[in-house]
Amino acid sequence: MPFAVATPSIEEREQFLWKNFTRADIPEVHALLQTVNRVDDEDFTETLQDLERQYDDPWSNPLTDARIVRTVRGKLAAFARVFVNPKPTHENVAFLWSELAPEARGQGLEQETLDWMEQRAVEGLARAAEDAPDHDAPRVIRVSFPEHATASLARYRAHGYTHVRSFYKMERDLRAPLPDATLPAGLALRVYDESLDEKLRQAYNEAFADHWGHQEVTAEEWHPFVMDVSDLRRDLTLVVMDGDQVAAFSLNRVKRAENERLGIRRGWIGTLGTRRAWRKRGIATFLLVESMRRFRAEGFDTVGLGVDAENLTGALALYERIGFKPYKTRVVLEKRVG
């Protein structure tokens, strides 16, 4: 039977102070994210170094589009940040990200945080629309939560957000036999090196151009937000070449903090993509199997990946056929604001 949770009276509620987010706050924010990760069974993976490197995000001015919230005693209670695509094309989109310390919840801060983020998002979308090729492109705000975060999902739905997508996290046991897969004739396999960067970035954007929600990665964003992420294993990242062209790729990762927290040895197929002209030739299957072989050789027990549950390229069916099984779902909500 559900039990009632008493709402604190005004006198009992914690008093909160909203502050700008500065570089000096990054270690505390990272500690907050680790706590939330543990308590809520979340999937945050960025390291302290990632947060420092990504502080000056081109989609989010940290001094105007981010806030930390402290108690009057100085303890960090919440972190909130809004990201708006500064160069929208087919859609003008903003993303909301907030985390609350467990002890700060249930005192009205959740709604205050949502209100502040939404206001910043609407203002940012209006500015971005001024320079957009299509001034009438839809303006949308997106946010995502684990499927089990029912309170947060209910709050946002009550605020006008609707479900638009689900993403599965899938896992495969590397101790089970791996299928056979060969690279089609005429193609060559390479391990990533920086000489491939620009061709790989262009292939990345082309491979995902027809995927829901894809936002093009610029040359300035490529290293800080893709290739320099701490958990990326460059030595396990594979690129299939057709002559001097990138045909497909698998950007592979090891989420060290998550592995340590859970006491597991799991590798990740971080981003697997095939350019349209090279699809339906078994290249993605080869990259999956070859990545799994290399993870297994490194001593990993399992391998994970993420997939859009409604992916139109058949990725989900491919993963299931090779032995991957869903173990967690993340839900994306969206609100049209123009």
C-alpha cells in the first residue's frame, strides 16, 4: 500500500541560495554527481577532468546558463545547466540537465530548478532562432531520465513534456562464444589515430544524419566532446577504410568509474556508425564482433552499448541477433515552445 510523505512546513524547509557556476565549483559538482549516480542508479560517467575540459561548452555559457544551489550552511544542494544548439538547422533544440542532492529533495527545489532551466532554454532558443537558416524551425526542449525515475518523469509530464523516445542499454556476455564475422573484400581495418580525425568526424556526421535527434558535431567540438573524453579507448577504437574514405567506425570506451563502483569488468561500444553507401554489407556486424574480441582479450567480462529503441536502421535487431540483451531504459521527454 502506498505511504504518504509529509510535506515540510515553511519553517522546516531548507533555505537555498542560488549561485553562479564557476570553475572552482567543479570538484563539488563532480562529487554531487557521483552521489546521485550511486543513490539513483544513474549512468553519469564524465570524470573530473571531463567536467573541467567541458566547462566552456559552446552550447552553454557556464556563467549564465548554469547554476549551483547551496544551503545557507554552504553545502551543495543542486546543479543545473541548460544547453542550446547555437547553430540550429532542422530544429532549434535545448537540453536540460539538473541533479539534486538526496537530502535536498522534496522541498520545492525540483520545481524551482525546472522553472529556471526552462526560462533560460526559451530565451536561448529565441536567440538561436535569430541566426538560424530556418527561422520557423520548431523550438523544442528535451530532457531525459532513467525509466525508474518516476517522480521526475511525472513532474515534467505535468509541466507539459511528453514522451518522444526510449533508449536501451544492452549488454552481452563476452564469456559466451562469439559469432564469426569477416570484413568484406576491398576494405581495411585500422585502429584510430589522429590523422583520421577530420575524415572520421565527417563520417560520424554523415552516418547519423538520418538518426533521430542527431546534432552535427563541428570541428571545434570533435576533440573536447568526442575524442578526448576520458573513457574513450583510442587503442580499441576501430575504423574501417575503403581506400582513403572512412566507411564505418566503432568508438569504444571503458567506463572506469562505473566499473569500479559496480565491481565489474565491462567495455562499451560507445558509438557504432556506418555511412549510408556502405550499409547492408555486414560491416557493422564485423565491427561489433571485432570490438568484442578485443575487449575480451583485454580481460573484460561483458560489453555494453546503447541504442534508440525505434532506430530505423535495424540496429536493435542486429544487437539482439548477436546476443545483446536490454538491461536498462532511458526515457526522453520533449516540450514544444515555439
